[in-house]
Amino acid sequence: GNGLVFPSFDAFPEELRIGPWSLAAKVFLTALVVLVIFSVPMLEMPKIESTEHKPLYAAVSIYMLLVQAHTVYKYKGWPLVTYTC
């Protein structure tokens, strides 16, 4: 490929990037998307009974925000779009 949009994909064979894809690959990708969509309602915030762990959750949250900010800065939005971050 020309590597203009996603140059890291050039490392993979063209038939894996463009196709034709097998029926198994299409079924797997469709099932994966459906699983991700239907798993969203199951997400819940952890229930914190006491206040002793709140600083820990705050520190972890800040760290994860910094990781995501660095990812967006270095790789643009692609990892967020592909659900890999």
C-alpha cells in the first residue's frame, strides 16, 4: 500500500487489509462489534463504601487520562477509534 492513511498497516499482507475476507472473518468481526455494543449497558462505576480509597481512584483516573492524552498526541485518534486504548 501507499501508507498514506495508516502506514503501520503496510506491514500486513494486502489480502488481510483489503480482502477478500473469508466468511469466518466477517462473522467474527460482526460478532465482536455486536459484543462490544451490547456490553456497554453492563458497565458500572465501582461502588465505594468508604472514603479511604477515593484518593487512589483519583490517582488512577488521572494516570489513565494522561495515558490517553499521550496516546492521542502521539498517534492521533486512531487507537481510540479502534477501541485499542
